[in-house]
Amino acid sequence: MMPQNDVEKFRIDKWLYAARFFKTRSLAAEAIERGKIYINGARVKPAKTVTIGDMLTIRIAHYQYEIKVLALSNKRGPASEAQQLYQETDASRKAHEVLAEQIKMQSQQFYTKGRPTKRDRREIDRFKNRQ
């Protein structure tokens, strides 16, 4: 983590990359352009500066993170250091747990053993020939 300087700008795309929400800064900038990142409820551009205390809403795939900025950094470091840059709200954390459980249940329902057996193949062929 770097100490906050008045001279140095902390762009939102660089901060998201440093906080390890995205693998590259260009992916972070693309997400911002597509409207998946909000600062204090307002849609922003990649060059928007982020400050300590800002509330961010980040949508990645099915998940939505609501976080508070605790520290600023433009440099990507280890995950343990990146987690100290922000604090996720309790409501956001609970929503993740519920969504993860739902996704887990859905994946268990559609689990297959792999390739169809000879018997399965014959049933598939019979079904296709009927139509």
C-alpha cells in the first residue's frame, strides 16, 4: 500500500486492478465503460479518481460487490495486501453466500458422468428416430 499523496492520482481502473477485482487494468477499464462499476451510486469513467471512504458497487458475472475504500494503491501486490484496500459490506457478503449456494445446487442437478454408455446411446438414437 502506498501512502496517499495529493500529487499522485488514484484512478479507479488502476485501483480495481491493484485490489485484484480484475486480472488486468484494461479489463477493469472495460467493465467501467460497460457500466458495471459505480462510485457512490454514480456511473463513472476509467480516469475517475477514487478517494478513501468511497462506496463502490462492482458487478462481476453473477456477483455484485458493495465495498468501502479503506486505502489507496496503484500497484498490484499480494492478495493479502489487496484485501486491506477495501471492506465488503455485510449485506454484500451474505448475498454472495446465498448466490454461491444456489449455483452449487444448480451444478449438482446437471452433473453427468461423462460420455454416454452404450445403453444411453441407444436410448438417444431411439428418441431421435421418433422425431
